[in-house]
Amino acid sequence: MYMGKTDDKHKFTINPIILWRDLKAAVGMFFSVLCGRYPLPKRSLLWLIVFVIYAVIPFDLIPDPLIAMFGLGAADDLLVLAYVLNKMSPDLEKYRYFKQSRDIEGIKK
């Protein structure tokens, strides 16, 4: 639960359950931003741009031929996505709190 402060010192995680939850929150947050229901978090936008640039450029941290023989062609992209989601975590926590409070307001009406 969001308590009014952002914790920039949260622990890095590669837990797929937490990352999946954060990915769904990130998609929801950006749709809410596009619809004008949520203010644009500039830090998260910056991290999203970093990920898109990394995913598009042909340079990879782990060369694809090296990991292609192991069937892990997108492993480095997934690691960068995990890093980006971890960096976006404080903004995602704020968004989840915002969404939860709006849902509660909708129930009270």
C-alpha cells in the first residue's frame, strides 16, 4: 500500500509474479495517461524510452548468436525489461494506490 512516500531504495527483484504485476500496472498506467485520467510520471516515461531504444537497436548486452544456440534470444531484453520495471516501481505503486482509491470511490457511490 502506498503511504505517501516513494521508496527509491526498494530491492531489485526478478520474481516473475512481481514483474508480471508491475508490467500490467505499467500498461494500465500508460493507458490512463493517454486517456488523461492520470498525470504523466516523467521518471517512468524516461525508463520506458530507455527500454524501447534498447529493444529497437541491434546492439545487445548478450550477443544473439551466443544465446540463440541455447534458445534464449530475448533473454537480455527480458532482463532490461525487469530492470526498467524495478526502476518504475515507485511510480507503479503510486498508480496502484490511485487506481485502488478510485475503485473504492466508485463502490461508495
